[in-house]
Amino acid sequence: MLSVNCVKLQCALLIVNELYVIDTTAEEEVPIFICITHVLEHEGNWILCGMLTVAVEYDSLTDSYIVQKLDQFITVSVNELKTHKPVAQIHTNGKIHAYLHVNIV
């Protein structure tokens, strides 16, 4: 087993403490994120571990989603990611703003 803080796999750049989209809600296509805490390799398979992070509000002024980490630890494979680079995020006034510059479908 190998644990790394950052790795580039083909077109995916995976970095610990960054946000990645893993899904969208069916109704409004609101993104659902993972905040990666561990990037692990086991027998040639890469596994991403992290906290489930959800959009709790859309801020039209900044064109960003205000997100919140839930107390739910999840694991996903690289193939389950909808974004292959970290989602831009800014921490301000105790809130995390996630900026998506592409539509996730």
C-alpha cells in the first residue's frame, strides 16, 4: 500500500485537501464533492478517501457554491470523479466557496 499527497494519473491531478466533484443531484444538478484526505495505491488501483462535501447554498454574487463537509467518510475510485482537477475554493468568513467553471452533467 502506498499513500501520497499528490499524484498525476493520465489526465487526473489528485491532491490531498482539495475538492473534486463526484456526482450531481438529479433534480437541480447541484454538485456533490469529495474533499480528499488520502490518496492510496493498492496493487495498481488508486483509491481516494475523504469527506463527503455538499453544496448548501449557491452564491450568485460570487458565482460559487457554499459547501459544507459532512461527518461522512467516503472512498471513490478515480473513474468516479466528474472533475479531474481540483475545484477552485476560497475559505472566507468561516465558509468554503467552491467555483465551477464548467457544467457537470
